[in-house]
Amino acid sequence: MKWYFSDSAPIYAQLIRQIKVGIVTGAFPPGERLPSVRDLATEAGVNPNTMQRAFAELERDGLVYSQRTAGRFVTEDRTMIEQTKKALAECHIKQFLESMDQLGFQRDEVISLLRQETGKEGVTDGGSGM
Amino acid sequence: MAVLECKNLTKQYGHVTALEDVSFSIEPGRIVGLLGPNGSGKTTLIKLANGLLTPTSGELTICNAAPGKETHAIVSYLPERTSIPLWMTATQLLDFYQDFYKDFRRDAAEEMLAHLNIPAKQRIKQMSKGTREKVQLIVTMSRAAQLYLLDEPIGGVDPATRDYILSTIIGNYNPEAAVVISTHLIADVEKVLDEVIFINQGHVVLQSSVDEIREEKGMSVDALFREVFKC
């Protein structure tokens, strides 16, 4: 998995988000065992305590669980994974709407722009499929 | 129990005060950045912890003991400049470390050397500057020490080597031990650190966790450093 970090947000929060994306996209499939904290910390180039903190929080939310000797696993609860996916999407949409507000677009303008853009996508998708 | 503790530590070189009334402690399991501009007192502090200098006043202890024979056995030190004997081969250096330090993990060192394709029979003298620094870091991190004191481990190496050095530090993480990394290349080490200690003109101006800084100030440690130490 590729890890990216921005300068402003706490590192543990960025880790939580990226692990959630990993779970939602199936990079970490439901019920699968997760790599060890040390391995993931080395891969992401972050402090092992920070990675541990991210997992502790994901565990509290129930998205991952540990088994005393076997390690840490992704939840098998697909409803919860689906909810996480939706929450991540809402987060993106909120950010997007904030940016559009800043640019001075009204909501109905935003929606018509989106429709225009997704319409275009449909056409190009169809075209490439031929 | 703190791995490293300073209480009102002061060090003067003649009329020049390098450190003044410095107090802080570092707990086991922490990777701590000792950050400050050139001449702020970072190397003086690390030399005091190694017993290479003695305090003018105040005290510095390692696991409750003053620097000396007992602490040398539990402190692994990477000096600012390459200090390994250049005439030795990598293998001879490992022999040397094995003889000197009870806690030396030879298999770990051999594994890391092999991973980097460093020939065991090559003399250190014949190695490039970056390779020498890697070799020295490898032997330093191959000790099962209580405290690692790394003075500018990433200065003067290319970004790929920098990444290797940092991942070696993470890969050797031990919850019982503490690591102190002195550097002014903050952006590179920030993600690896639990805590940072800002030191300026011999004074500790801040000790905080990296994520606390990001949470409270909404900026990276690197950005905060640039703000605090603006010229």
C-alpha cells in the first residue's frame, strides 16, 4: 500500500483514514489478518507508537479487532464497512462543497455542473468501450 | 523510569555557555527528535550523555546512573562524524563490536549488511561516504541498547539512503529502549518521531509530541520550527 501524508493534520489521523480506505477498497479484505504494527510502521515510514495509536482507535470503532495471540483482523461486518465507505464519501463531498462555496457557486449551479461533468464521463466511457 | 534525564544541566566552555539550566526526561519506547539550529547545543548534550564531556553544573543520568562504564554498556552512540576504524573490513568491524559490546546482535548486523549488498571483505576505507554512514548506523542499531543517541544520522546522505536509515530505526524499534535523533532536517524525520525537543541557544524551548503540535497548531513540526527559529 502507498502511504501519503500532508503537513497539517496529525499523523495518526491520517493513518486512520488511509487504513479505512484500505479496508473499504479491499486492500485489507474483511476478516483478513492485518500486518503487524511494526511492519506497517516500517512500510509507511512512521513511528510505531503512532501506528499503534491509529489501530487502537480503529479497534475502538470496531473496524478491526485483535485476538490475543493471533494478531489483528479486519472486521467481517460488511454493513460496518459499507457505513465507513459512506462516511469517507461524505467527507469528500463536504470538502468539495466547501471549495465550491469558496469559489462562489450556488448549490443548484454546483449540481448542474456535476451533472454536466458526469454526463461527459458517461460519453467518454461509452466511447472507450467501443 | 526515565531512560535519559537532565536536571538543571549547564555546560560552559570557558565563557561560552553551550547549555543552560536544561531539564527534561525521556521515557522508554520513545523516539525523540532533538531539534535545533546549528550551534544550539545538540551535540554538547549528546556528548554529555556519553560522558565525553562533564557538566559544569546540574546532572544528567541514564537509567538513574551518571555516564560512565555502566552506561556505556547500555548506550549505543552514533557520532556526528564517521568514527569507525577505516582500515577494517566490514567483517572485522563486526568482530570488533562483538568483542566490545555484550548486547551486539551480530545476525542483525549481518542481515542488514547483506540486504544492502555491502561486501563483508571490503575495507571501510574503500567505501563511499554514504556506505560508511550506513555501516556505522548498522553497527549502532545492531546493539540491543537501552538508549540510542544518533547525532545527525541523516545529514549528508542522499534521500534514498535517508529513507533506509529511517526505516532501519523503525525496524529496530524496541518498546524498552529510547532513541534520540539530533538533526535539523526535520521534514525528513518528523513522521518517525514520538516527541520533539526544541533547543535554542542552550535552552529547551519546547518539548511536545509531534501529533500534539499538529493538532494544536495545525502545522507540521517542520513549519513550527521555521516559525520559532526564523532568522
